[in-house]
Amino acid sequence: MTGPDLLDHLDRAAAAGDGSVHLLRTGESVRWSALWTEALGCAAWIERALPGVATIAGLLEPTRECLVALLGTWLSGRTFASLPGPGRGMGADEYRGQIRALVALAEAGVMVAPVEVGEPGGDIRTLGYEDFGRARAASGTGGGRLVQFTSGSTDRPRGVVLDMAQIGAHVAAVNRRLEAGPADVYFSWLPLSHDMGLIGMGLNAFASLDPALGGTRGVWLSEPVRFMRAPLTWLRLASDVGGSITAVPTFALSLAARRLAVAPPGLDLSSVRSLIVGAETVDATTLQRFAAVAGPHGFRETALCPAYGLAEATLAVSIVPPATPWSTHAGDHDGPVALGPPIEGTDVRIRATPDGRDQIEIRGASVAHTFLGRPARHSDDGWLQTGDLGFLHDGSLYFTGRSGDRLVVRGQNIDADGLQRRLGALDGVRTGCCAVLAEGDGGYTVVIEAAGARGDGEMSRLCGTVADAAARWSGVSPDRVCVLGRGQLPKTPSGKLQRHRLRDRLADHSIVPLAEASGLRARLPTTD
């Protein structure tokens, strides 16, 4: 027997009438029951105005109009395809081309977006959120679906199709794992155009207003631009509103830690009891550094909840429960961080790939079955093959890398993800701004962004420092080191590196390095 779907939980939350949504972009606070009533009216408008449209694509932002359009689409029984915002380093023409491709992939009949986004071109019918759903009347059939696109960090994005039952199973399992209750307040700056923002801090939060899933007090939604300009705004929000549940990618926790280390007293982080860390490899150093600088502000280290997830699983697969100390495997500081037991309704197993590596496979109530573009891989007995590597120990899942991140250079395996993290922490390299790319002849290239302005001599020395460190840590010298200017390394809107875009842009010279060193493989030592 299946449980309530997402719309059931959201309807119960509206009936309870107690929770509110606070939107910092517009300064508006609205009761969930009022949003739900507007969404029912929007559904009726869609049924009248867009009778032949099965899928609506949209770029979501933290505004009342966006939320009403999303919910109204589902209540009308249609599919909403959530479009990504522009990735870091992506020009206007490239972004419009990406949007056209994704709208075509989703077979969307209409695109809805903020006016400032503009027309993507082609034959796409575009509506502004201001005009979407006018002349509303209360109605709604329910049963819609969501298409969320994978991040595109290692390959072209794939459309993951989720129904309301799958999302309903996910929001219920996550809120139970987090032990959400009436005193809790969700708060977030994550983009609603990304699964961690939309599912993790949006739909999970809205569903938690249902008394059956905790009956929380509400959710405060900020936006990425505020965080990137001033990372402490995220923590000040927690201090001001008593925020207790939030989530961030690993790079953002590191960025916040650097700002918090020099912050004056005055923050009160004692209300935060669940800070989920995921989306990228979670490393012990980042967790320890944040706990050390946040502790004087009342933050408890046991609030750190490392997690593992992917769009194909709706979002979360495993989470360390709140109040449970995070740990590493066998107490090794440099070892992988435990990412908690699987959430309720999700099964995890580890199976060897044909080349002998240990791959994470999943199945469960919130795991997708339908995909657009490239199909997902399944084992013969129906388990989803994630392409991620890891292991299970004492009931907890550990992530050790992505299969596409393993390079074979001169017969030696290199963990590209691990090497990127270590090189990205070097002096002179912008934190987290390092990519390791495979070369066709069996070698590899390191691409970094420099921290601060540097002369030609300093750039040359930085190339040498990075090359020496790469050879020392991997045992194999790189073929080339490239230094890019600030903001040139392509990333997803959530901050993940996009290697395929970087490789394409280096190849067509749309990115020109400020400095580079080549022919390094023959020059550098390959061992300590």
C-alpha cells in the first residue's frame, strides 16, 4: 500500500492553516493555505487556457507567482519541467541554447519564466509569471509530474521524471529522518531551479507543514545571489528567525566557514539542529573547520548531517540523523565521511562493476523509473546503477568517487575528484576552483582559477606548484596545467564543476588560459 502523495501532504498542510512561507526576494510572507488556494485557481486557468499542453517548462525562483505556477501545474494534472538557471561562466547565447534544448527534450508546450530572462528563441511559446494563471477560479484535478534535470557535472543533463507518489514518499522519509516537529523552521538560499533547493529545501519544507510530517512553523527562502555576495546572510537568517533545518553543498559550507572565522560576535546559531551537507564529496576537513568557527556562536557539531543523494532518487538516499556525531571510516581523518543509513523506503547495495570497482545501486519508493534523453542504467534485477562508487559499513553509506572521475594514466588509477579537492586547497588557488581532465593519449590536464591578481612570473610559479603537487599526490605527472581568470571555470548553478563544458570550451578556444605549462609529464617526478 502506498502512502499519501505530495499533493495530499500539501493539501493537509493547507487545511492545518498554521504554516507560512517567507520570501526574502520580495519581502513577502504568505500563509500556506493562501498559496494553496491560489494554486487551485491557477490549475483551473491552465485547464481552460492551455487545454492541449501536457508539459510546462519553467525557471523557478523564490517568488509567490513561481510557487503558484508550479503547484497549479501539478494540480491541473500536468508535468512541470524545472529548468536550470545559467551555469557559472555561461554566456547568454549558450544559456538560451541550453534552454531550447531542454524544453525540446521535455516536449514542453509552454515555457514560463521571469520577464528578465527574455525569450529563448525558436518556436517556444513563452509566458511571464505575471501573466500566468490570471482569471483564476478554484478547481484542480491533481496527479501532475515533475521533470528535474541532472546537474550535468560529468555529462549532458538527463531529464528525471517523478510522479507525485515518488515525491510524496521522499518528503515523508526525509522529514521523519530529520524528526521534524512544531518548533522547526526550514531556511535556505539554494536555487529552486536545482533539486537540492526545490526538493530538499522547498517541497520537503512545504510538506513538513502537514501535521503528519511534523507540523513545522514554516520556511524562509532566500536566493543564491545573496549568499554568494555575503555568505553570512544565510547564518544571520538562522539567527534572526530561529532557523533549525537547512542544507548546503560542501563548497558553500567551506565558503561560509571562511567568512564566519572573522565574523564579529552576535550570531546565535543554537537553533540549528540539522545542517545537511551534500551535493559534492563531503570531506572531514570542511566539517571540522565549520564546526570550529561556528561553535563560539552556539552551533553544535552534532547538527552536521552529511548526506548522499542524486536527482534519480528524487534527492536524498542517505542522511546522518540529527544529534548523531558525524564520523569517518575507521576514524581516519583523510578517509571517507559516513553519509548515514538509507532513508526509509530506499534500499542501497554495493555491486562490483565489470572492471572490479564497487558501485552504489539503489531502489525504492522515491527512485525514478522514467527518464528523458539518456536512459538510466539498471541491473538485470531492476536496481538503478548510480555510476557512483562507495561501500556500506555498520549500516552507513560511504561515497568514494564517481566512476567517470577515475582516470587511468600510464596504468595507474587516479581519483580525479580527490585530486581536485586537494589541489583546490593549495595557496594561490581559488577554493574549490580546480578541475582534472582526462586527455586522449592517456594523460591528464589540471585547470585552476588563481586567487587574486598575479603577474606573469607568479602565474608561472603557480603552474609549477600545482604540477608538483599533482605529481606528488597522484604519483603521475600531469601533461598540462592551465590557469584561468576568476569566474571562468564552468559550474552548475549549484556550484558543481562541469567538466564536459570545460573540455569543449578549451577545445574551441572560447576560454583562453591566462597562463599554462605543458610538456610536464616528462619533466616532473612521479613519486614522493
